[in-house]
Amino acid sequence: MPNGSEVFITGFTSWDNHNIQVPIYQQNVKKMLEAEGSFKCTLTILDTDSSVTRSSYMSYGFLTVLPFTVIVHKGA
């Protein structure tokens, strides 16, 4: 987050006709709207069906890591 803190969100993907879909739900978007600014984010897709936590996610095989940026404007 722009104030230096971190938001760790887990979720599940769906696979449809060679396309991966990653829904970002409203409650998770609200976590990112708490501060105005630019967020450097990473979507990491892991090779597991297990429950993943912030402390355990490095223990799994990564299928892909995709960086992206979210910009939150004042009044969002």
C-alpha cells in the first residue's frame, strides 16, 4: 500500500478454454481503497489446491507471477 503496509489476499482461479480468471471481490477491493496512491501489486498463481497463507505461500510451486499497478484516486 502507499503507506508501506502490505495487503495479502488469497483466492481461487478458474480455468476456461485456456483462459485463467481471477475474481477480485468487493471486500478485497475495499482493502485497497483505504489509502490514496499507487499500489505495486503481484498476482502469483501457485500449483496447489491447499489453503495458502502469507507465511506459507513461498512453499508452493509458482506457475506464474504477474506484476500490475492499481492507482487509487481521492474519493474512490
